[in-house]
Amino acid sequence: MANHKSALKRIRSNEAKRARNKYQHKTTRNAIKSFRELSVKKDAEEQLAKITSMVDKLAKKNIIHTNKASNLKSKLTKHVASLA
């Protein structure tokens, strides 16, 4: 167990940040899952901008790796292009 006040505070703040990161990551994953079920191109194009923004924010905060963000955005863009 931590012996210093600052270490106890760090434990508390780390837990809060972990919970926030987990929530944002899970929300983005759910949005991507629902996005992949879309079959109308116009709706998918609108959602793509929102999801791309979400993924970029995760990468910026180092919740996911930058390359993973790029790969996700590429796959989602290809999905939109394949819709009729």
C-alpha cells in the first residue's frame, strides 16, 4: 500500500482516468459495431465523420495506438465505399 499522500492521490486519479478511458473506448467500439450494420450509404457517410472523430480522439489520448486508429478508419471508409 502507498505510504505518501501524493501516491494515494495518484492511485485515485489513475482509477478515475482508467474508468473514463474504458468508457470512451467501449462507446467507440459500440458505435463502430452499429456502423458496420448500416446498409444505406447516405447514413453511413454521416456516421463515418462522427466515428472517425471518436477514433482520432482515442488515438490522441493514447487509449489506442495511432496505427490501429488509421487501420480502423481505413476499413470503415472501405465499408462506406462498398455500399450501393
